[in-house]
Amino acid sequence: MAENENEHSITDFLAAPIEGLGFSSRVCELFKREGIDVLNDLIRRSGYDLREVRGFGPKAIEEVNRILGRFSYTLDSLLSSRTSSY
């Protein structure tokens, strides 16, 4: 049962709107321009993909990982958990 609850919790977390997670307005605008509206959209991108976005450099990657770190995640850990479930 706890595993099912954890899956539900992760699903809810991944459906969270980007704007509500505490990203700067600059990063939110970059996400919006790239069609990244919810956390699930973000984690479908690799760090390399994000670095290719004009204006999305190391500071933005750091911001993403800092904010995800509040939830005990990093961009890499979320990517790993998504690919391992397939």
C-alpha cells in the first residue's frame, strides 16, 4: 500500500505547475517559451537539452536543482526514476 501511495505522491508532484514551485520569473519565462508547463515536462528534458535552450545556462540549471532539492530531488534523479520505470 505504501508503494501505491508513493506512486500517487510522485504523480501529483510531477503534475505540479512550474509557476508554483518557486522558480524565478526569468526561468519560468524560459520554460514557458519551451513548452514546459508542469514538472513532468521539465524532467523529460536532459540537462544537455536544457543547456541548448537560449538563455538557459549553468545558473538556471543550478536553480532547477536547488528548487528540486527542496523536495529531495535533482534533475538527474528525476530523469533516472522516470527511465527506470519503463
